[in-house]
Amino acid sequence: MLINLDFESNEPIYQQLVHQIIEGIARKEIAPGEGLPSVRSLASDIGINLHTVNKAYQQLKQDGFILIHRQKGVVVNPDGVPKADANYKKQLEKNLRPLIAESICRDVSEEEFLRLCSTIFETYQGGSA
Amino acid sequence: MLINLDFESNEPIYQQLVHQIIEGIARKEIAPGEGLPSVRSLASDIGINLHTVNKAYQQLKQDGFILIHRQKGVVVNPDGVPKADANYKKQLEKNLRPLIAESICRDVSEEEFLRLCSTIFETYQGGSA
Amino acid sequence: MLINLDFESNEPIYQQLVHQIIEGIARKEIAPGEGLPSVRSLASDIGINLHTVNKAYQQLKQDGFILIHRQKGVVVNPDGVPKADANYKKQLEKNLRPLIAESICRDVSEEEFLRLCSTIFETYQGGSA
Amino acid sequence: MLINLDFESNEPIYQQLVHQIIEGIARKEIAPGEGLPSVRSLASDIGINLHTVNKAYQQLKQDGFILIHRQKGVVVNPDGVPKADANYKKQLEKNLRPLIAESICRDVSEEEFLRLCSTIFETYQGGSA
DNA sequence: GTGGTCTAGACCACG
DNA sequence: GTGGTCTAGACCACA
């Protein structure tokens, strides 16, 4: 799995890492139960600080995406990721809302917006087909 | 128009302000050409520093949402906001992608996701109907 | 002579006025000795504040472009504008320098820059031919 | 690279800073990809507030002159500055026009004006020759 | 009264 | 250590 970081982005590196790993899971490039590189090796592979990788892993663990075993190392949660709960959906709406508001102001139609979402969905589901 | 800030959020206050004003424009609560409160009055209304309001206004100006008119003060761009260009859509996709990836991991179906988007769209377009 | 102000510009209105009048003189639309509208009438014509017009006139007087007679009103300096002195040229260079520096950074060649200047010169000298 | 500010000038300090840095880039004293001092160190070197430096940096970033790299700090845009587009040229003409108009009024000939521009150009291109 | 600029000092997230 | 954010208070130019 390829990690692609933008060091000039406003998005913190550890956040980009989190997103990239989640995308890898969504794209089924990394299956539940499968192992991830150790903090140390991943950090040196990408050329970033240990702390940064660690922070990403901690957040992924926090959100139930991965488990961190002292011995087995880092693995994708074999039970799968916790399903979306009300809380998650509330958060999702909160994130979506400003994107949609600005899109409306910029004359992006609802159809076009939904079409864009579908296109992105395909990017991931194509991998599972 | 009501401004509702969350001082506990990680999202910077000025960003929240930007979003809220954009939402106000999307909801057509503030019409093009209409005036916005002065930096000082808005700041004291919300109970934040005028520099924070100013930063929000500067960003909105930068993005073409508002103009700073020497006589009328701060006004919503009467020509409307610049339409979505390729750049904006690229940015939009970049913002949408991690939300969709995580939703997939959490077993949110595409239909459900699109339905949520539609619901949010209605929040705004209901105002114009 | 037409005055064309941009109320959304960063350039103060009185400065814009000063520039427009100087351009009028350069374009020979207003000849030396000729009269300019009174502060009051110009202000109401353009729809701006008296003080603003006054400030512009004061600066033009200061720079030797116009004379303000108590009775004859405002007239373009019949002796012509003071020639460029060393001081003016120093100032001119100081204003030109950042424009040229940025142009170089943006890959505007010297020829292109000079050509642009010539084109602008023609705008004025065409009027005298 | 030397920074030379005039605290008596009407030109805001942060603007002067922006210009000086652009001149430094034009003079090739700072090469693309090369680092600039941190906000704090530059501020204390010059003896101004760090916010003032920051404002200058933000504007340079906005205009594509510099990047804020999460690891390398502030660097001159390695891809070079965006070329002059129609918009920039329009702006340039708008800035040049009043300078030329006043020069005409003050009897500066076109040749002399162009010669001055050339002289300034040499100031920068001499560095690359 | 407005926005624009500058200063000063503080806290935080990031790497 | 960095930049990002927020506050507070000041002065000035503009209209």
C-alpha cells in the first residue's frame, strides 16, 4: 500500500496518515487481521518522525480501526471497524454541512454533488468487486 | 442571522465563523449586496476579539464571498460567489474522500450516504423554495 | 472628463481621484489654466464626501498640479506642472522597483515590460497628436 | 540577504517586507527551494513583531512565492513563482498607469522613462549574468 | 465610525 | 523548536 503525504498541506501529517490508512482499509488493500508495519519501520520508510506515526496509530486504535499488540505488532481490527453509530453520523453531517453550503453558493447542483460522491464511492467499491 | 460558535471545538473560531456565514448565504438569509455587521460590532456581539472576526472576513473576501466597500462597509458579493472551478472541485473531492472512506469502513451504504447529503441540501434549498 | 472610481479598491478614493485628474491632464483633456469643478459640485457629481474631494485637491495643489484661488476657483497650473527633479525620479524608481522585481519573478521579459510601458505612453500621447 | 525597512514610510512594514523578499528572489539571492528564516527569528532580527513578519509570509504564500513546508519550514517555491497571467498584467498596467501619467505631466520623455526601467532591470539581471 | 496596521504576550498542535 | 490561533489594546487613515 502506498502512502502519499503532502508536507505542504495544512492537514497535519499524522492526520494524512490516518486518512491514507483508512482509505487503504476501505479499498480492501489491507484486510481485517492483517498486519501493519511497525511504528519504527513505517516512520523510516516515509521519512517522518516516530512520534508522528505513533500519533496516527494511536488515533486509529482509538477509533477501533486497528489493534496494537505488544507482541503481534499492529493489526487491522479482525472484528472489522465499529459500525456507524448516531454519534458518528452526527459528526459526519457536521463535516458535510460546510462542504455542501459552499457548493450551493458556488452553483454546484445537488445532482452534481451526489454524482461526485458516487464517483468517489466507486473508487473504493471497484476494489471489492 | 444567528451565529453559533463552539469554543470547545478544535475548529478555529474564525473558521467556524467563515462556515456559518457561508451557510447563511447558502440559506439565503443574507442576500447578495446586503451588508454584514462591522468587524467591531460583530466581535462584541459574539464576544470574541475583533481580530478573529477580521480574519474570518479577510478569508471570505479572499474567496470572493464578500467585498469590503469603502462606503457601504462589508457586503455580500453582489455578483454572487465565483462559480465552482476545476480547482474547487478537486479540493471538494479531496475533502469528501476521507469522509467517504471512513463511512465505507463503518458500513454506511452509498445510498444512506447520498440520502444524508440530500437531507442536508434540503436544509438550504428549502429556504429558497 | 470622466471620473471612474472603484469603491472596492484598496486604493483610497482621494488617491484615485488624484490619479484620475493627473491622467486627465496628461491626456490633455484639461489644459493648463483651465478650471476644475468646485469641491462641492465635484463631490455631489461623484456622490462622495466633500472632505474626500478636498483632500485630493489639496494634494494636487501640494504637488503643483493645480492652483486654488479663493475667487477664480480651482484651475490647472497655467505654468505647467513642475518638471521632474532628482527627488521625483528617486521616488519614481522606488515605485517602479517592486513592480519590476515581481515581473522578473513572474517571467515577464524586459522587452515585454518596456512594450507595456510604451503602450501606456501611447494612450496619453495619442491625445496630443 | 539584507532587509532594509523604512519605519517612517507610509508603506506598511509587512508590505515592505514582501517587496524586499520578492526583490531578493528576483536578484537570485534566495534560490527556489531555499529556506527563509523562521517568523520568530526574522522578527527578532529586524526588531519587529512576529505577527508582522507572519502577515508578510502569508501574503507571499498566497501569491505563490513561498511554501510553508511542515518539515523544512518556510521555503521559496521550488517550482518557481506562477507565471504572469492576464490578471497580473492587468494589475501591472493599473499600477504603471498613474506613474506614467505623472511622468508625462512632469515632462519625462518616454525614452527617459524606459531607460530608467532598463536600469532597474539591470540591477536584477546583473545578478544572474 | 470604519477597516488597516502594529505591538505584546499567551497557549496549543505539530514534528 | 516551528507555525497557528486568540486576546488585548493602541494608533492611524479614510470617509
